Amino acid sequence: MSAESVVYYLNRVPESDPNDQTEWLLTALGQYTGAELRELLYVAEEPGFFELMRGLFALSDESRAALQHFLETGHPPAMKTAIDAKGRLTIEHADVEQRVKLLPVIAN
């Protein structure tokens, strides 16, 4: 079952058996490991999780890929964010200056 079908069925009952959503849900969940399901349940408890996910999926493919690349190549706890007066979000590596200062030491 693809992610598209999961989203589709969240809003629409499968026509094959409109009274049995339990079977559909178990089938959808069956493609994940127990550890993945526990992790999903854990992070879904974070305040604003679903709103954040909706916002991420509303981004264009290009913007989402750029953000994902940024997050994958950095260390999220060492990032800082700000929203300017025009509502633009900026995300920076908080330790960039520190890493630049350490670079000559590492290179030698």
C-alpha cells in the first residue's frame, strides 16, 4: 500500500468493504516493523507534529528536497531558526563559525 493510498483512504472508506476499516488499517500498518510503529507513535505525541507534517508535505518537491538535504547534512540540535518581519523562515547551522575556526586546526 502506497503513501498516496493511505492518505486517500484516511478521507474515504475503501469501497470493497465500507464497514471494515480495521482490516484496512491492519494491512496498512503491516508494512512497518514494530520499532517503526513505536517510533511513529512516540514522535506523533510531540505538540504540533501533524501540523508540521502537513506543512512539509505542502512544500513543492524541490523545496522539500532542499530542506531534507539540509537537515540530513547537519546536526539538528545545532541549528538555529528565525522568522523575519516578512514571515520568512531562515535555518542556519548554529556552529558554522565555530567549525570555520576549527578548520585550520583540523587541517594541520
